[in-house]
Amino acid sequence: MGRSRSAVTDRSNLAGAARTLGLLLLFAAALGTPHTQAAPPARPAASQRNRTPARRQPTRPQPAQPAQPPNPAATPGLVSTDSAPMHHEALQAEKRFAQEMMQQFRVQMTFVETPHFLIWTTLQPQQHQVLAAQCEAMYAALLRIFQLPADQPVFLGKCAVFVLSNQEQFKAFCQYVQQIPPDHARRAVGFQIGLPDGRSRIIAFWPGNVQELAETLVHEGSHAFLQRFGGNSHVLPWFNEGLAEHVTATVFQTRCNQGREAMQRAIELVRNDPQILSKMLMMDDSLPGEFYPLAQSVVTFLVQTDGKAFVQMIKGLKNTEPFSQVLQKTYNASVPQLDTHWRKWLQQTAESGRPVY
Ligand SMILES: [Zn+2]
């Protein structure tokens, strides 16, 4: 779940979907560490967004999937229905964690609370409201994609977001929280960490411009959202990263540099390798950065083809069913059929120059 940048998704541009309706119908027819109080048994999963999407660095191998103590309150296919005391305890735990970080690093962070996020930051006060607004915009976009009502709680408590103004602080945080080596953190703008108890945490730093920070928060926020949707289990890296990139492109549309270029990069990869989709689907450990645009294009294609089927697909994947089986069940298509129709869509979309979010 790393990424040479971060991103998220939703389908807010219905016009774009309508323009590709013909093809879509055709297809549809065919088809941290250890940190916390007591050390957790395994390091929680982290997702990363690196700095240069254009020249993505291979992402570090994912930490072994934590032996996830299944969240008893999470029912596959639904956002978890944790009790009020569980939400309360999660909020308190994250506030204790923030205090611990401030003491550990002797840094004062400003606390900003929004309806769905707990934000701690060392950014300047004039950036606080931008941060808060970006986080909530990302949340709203995700609700639309996942077709959830606005009052549906997703996070356990709230998602914690740490945004540091200084990269050295960021690297030190990453090392302390998630044992991420500084050399690795150096290439990243942000990480998302899913804690075994269901809490989610994003750590990012100021990359020099507000757009990149906003994209990072959306990308990592997508991982946090997907971590919670349909239980606390993980999905395949290509799906996780593809969705995060799709959401980012959808939220920012023409402002998202990486979103503009993704389809072109995907086309280049596809042109050179007839087996590339199958190869990507087999990657079950981590996804190299150069595959992000490819993953994004597959997710965008699936979302645009049938948004409802896509949500069902997420539920199946969170239920750890094999992708080919879930594809058959939800889109009535085999992997070779997906390959054929996705390639045609990719080619036509790239040639037309249409926006794809
Ligand atoms: Zn990622």
C-alpha cells in the first residue's frame, strides 16, 4: 500500500461515466508500531505515498500482514458497528498517543478536531482549516464511492492525522511509530497505518505545496477508509493502491497531475506487455510504484462500468474471496474478459483525451 504519492477516489463525475457508457454496457453485458500502550503482536500494516508519482520508487515490501484479530463488531459487507464505548476508547487512545508523541519528540502540535478526524499538526495556523476541509472533503467523496449514507460511521473513533512541517520530524515519527527506516521514509510524503484494533492513523509532512499534501491525505485516507469498510481485513495491494489513486484523481480532477498522466502511463505499460494485467493481479505482497497507474486504470474502469457491482466487489475481496471469483460474481466476467474490455476502454479513453475520473 505504498505509493509514490498518495491518493483516493469516488465517482463524482457522472458526465465522464455517461460518455463511456457504450463500452461500459458492452463490458457489463459480457461480463505504526509498535507503539501504543502494549506493543501489539505484530506491526500494523502501513501504506505509503511517495513523493514523485512520475518516477515511482518501488515501494518497500509490505510488513507481514498482522495476524488480524478479527474485529468482532465488523460484519463483512458492512461498515463496523462498534459500540459507543469502543469509539470513545479509540478517541482517548489516540489522544494519549498524540501526547506521547509530543513528549517523545519535544514538539508542540496544534490539535484540530473535525467530525471524522483528529488532526495534530505543526503547520502554520492559516493552514489548519485547509487541512480540516481537505480531510472532510475526502471523507465525503469516499462515502459517495462506497455508497454509504452520510451518517454512517466508518472509522473507529475518528481517523488520526499527523501532519508535520518538517521532514526530519516526519522520518523520526515513522521510525518510532512504525519502524520505517529513515531512508525509506525519505521517499514518502505520507503513510497510513492500520492498527490491529481497527484504529487508523495517517502521518504526513508538508511537501512544499498544498496540492501535494492534499493528494497525500486523500490517498492515505482511502486506505484508512478501505481498511474499515467490510471489516478490518486487508485487500490485494493493487486494488488498495488503485482505489486510492482513483479516489485522488476523482477528488482533484484536473488539478491532480498524477491523475492526468496515469492513463498515458498505463497505456505505455499495456502496450509492452500482453500479460501485464495477470502479472499485476498475482502481486499479493506489495505493488511496485510503476504499477500504480495500471491499478488505477483498472479500478476506474470497474467503477465506471458498474458502481454498485464495484461495492459488491469490495465486500467480496474484504471477505478474502479470490479476485477471479469475485469478478465473476459481481461483473459476470472472467479475468480474460476484463483484460479485453479494459484494454479497449484504456485505448479509447487515452485516444479521446477525455478525463477519466
Ligand atoms: Zn498507498
